Amino acid sequence: MRIPKWLKWILGIIGVILLGLFIFVKAASESIPEGTTGAEADALANKVLAAIDKPAWDTTGVIQWSFPRGHDFLWDRTRNLVKVNWDGNEVLLNPDEISGKAWTNGTEITGDAGDKLVKAAWGLFCNDSFWLNAPAKVFDPGTERRIVTLEDGSKALLITYVSGGTTPGDSYLWILDDKGLPTSYKMWTSIIPIGGIAATWENWTTLPTGAKIATNHVASFGEIPITNIKGAKDMASFGLSNDPFQPIL
């Protein structure tokens, strides 16, 4: 079949656009820096944990926060159960099993549609809880730690998530201040086509438990504020008299 001339023009234009995008992504991308594993990298990772007060984070039994695009979370970290609200949906989620119950505008959703909402809530939780406190995950199972020497001679921490989560293989280069507190990181992730995109970790706040949380991130693709943050040692201290997770217990 003969291809019309106008269609050839359109296909040619699309090809030029795609080629241009490919060249732009290649030119804008940075390669993942080389680093060295071992005791020095682990020591720098421990310095990060000390700066954010990881022991205090471990005693934070309950935390809530809001993420852009209307994602609201209540996380019972003691039992690892999460309430996720977005776009009229509410899911009570067990992230370890990727199971739970779902409602839309107050009506329970079951079957395949309910399962899809549960999986969607799990994906939101994995992403948005990472932005909440990724520095606390530098020793998570499946991570590799490498120390990288920057051009100015300072040391940065490269974390690669070899397994686990929704996007295994992602890497993050943490830029730290003198005390080990993160100021920014560069990302090499499967969902962002340009490697080395940077985002700040700033406006740190201290929860009542003592854990430190960065409440704002600024990247080339936009600003990511973390709002409505409230943390406590347990449900009683948080102010919840009724257990919101009773329907999935």
C-alpha cells in the first residue's frame, strides 16, 4: 500500500522530534559516578543516620503527612499499616503483603477493582514515603553503599537499591553538610529519563520524637513540599482513641 505524502511528512516530523528528544536526554544526562564500597562508605552512611537521629525515627510509631497531588498518609509504623487517601479513594494497606481494603467516596470497592486500588496505594506509599525520609533507608535490605569523592574533594554517599520497592536498580548520590545532614541528592531512576537530576533536601523540622524530616524538595521538574506532618511515639500520643486500621485486622 502506498503511503500518502502527508503521512510521510507527519512521520518525518515525529522522527525528528524523537531524535531531538533522544539527543537532549543523552546530552543532559550524567553518568552514575564510580564509588568505593566498604567501611568508609558505611561510616559515612552511619554519619547520615546520626544527623537525622535514626534512633528517634525508630521510636516514631505513628506519622502522618501530605504529598503533592492530594496524597494523604497515616502510617502506623509499629504494625506497618498505612491509610492512604487520594482522589476520593481511601485504602487501608498492609504494605508487607500488598493487601488491604479500599473505598471510593465511602463505598467499599471489592474484587479486581479493589485490588487495583490497593496496588495503587502501595505504589503511592513506596514513592511518597521515600521522599518523606529516604536518608533513613541507607542500610535497608538490598542496598549498596559507595563513597564518592566530588570535584571539591568532599565525600558524597551513593546508595543503590539493588532489590526491593517498586523500582529496583535506582541510585541516589547524597550531598551532605559537615555533620552528615543531606542537603540534596542526584537521582538515577527508571521513571526519570535524565540521569543525575538533583533535588534539594531542606527546611528540616524535628518531630516530637526527635526525628528530623526535610519538609521541602526543589528539583528542575518542580517543588515537592511535604506538609501536614505530625509524628508521635504511639497512637495514644498521636491523639487517636479509635484504631483506624481495625477493618483490616
